[in-house]
Amino acid sequence: LEPARRSPLGADETALYRRGRLVHRLLELLPKLAVDERAAACARYLSLPGHGLGSDEAGEIVEHTRRIIEAPEFAALFAPGSRAEAPIGALVDGRVIAGQIDRLVVTDDAVLVVDYKTNRPPPERPEDVAVLATGAGSREPA
């Protein structure tokens, strides 16, 4: 399993995480807009001086984000009724598990939960999830 390169909250969060943070934010906000408003809103957001993007980099992020949101296989995730930054919680084996996920949608057939990964490839199998020390000698999935 490839570890995270650096914390996105650390002192050096320049170009390494900038793209991921921007795509993440756009995937949160753009589905709330009408389809014909998304490209212009995306371009306006990315042109803000604080992002420090050149036109080529901004254009690539617009195109990348558009391909994700418009992909037929992800249609339910970005359809009306889907939720961004959804809090979740459960009681699992007597332990409270709580967090926030990037995207949630409940359909007639399934509950779809998505957590974006922008600083490393996601694991392909549950057993490949990294472990994180959580107390005296215990280890749990991160």
C-alpha cells in the first residue's frame, strides 16, 4: 500500500494538494447547479487569484471535473437528492463509528458511499486498507 505523501494540513500544501482540494470542492458544489451553468461557474471559481492557477492547469481541472460529474456510471452520485459532505455514524460491534463522507446517495436498490482520494491511489480490496494505531496496542483500518 502506498502511504500518503504528506499531510494536506501540513506546512507545505502547495501544488501537491492544490489540484486535489480544488477538484474535491468542485465535485461538492457543481452538482447543485444546472448543467448549463457548471462550466462557467467552474471557470470563475478556478480563476480566483488565491488559487494561483495558470489557464492550462485550470482548463485541465475543468475538463477532469466535468468528465467525472458527467460520466454515466456516476450519474446517481451527482443526481438531485445526492448529498455532499454527509455525516454518517453507526454502531459496529459495540463501537461507535462516525465520520463524514464526500458523497452519499440512497437509491431504490442501494446506498452509495464515496470518499474521494486525491493524494494516493485508493486500495483495491478491503484488506489493503492501511491500518492506524488507535490506542494501547490496538490497530484498526484507517
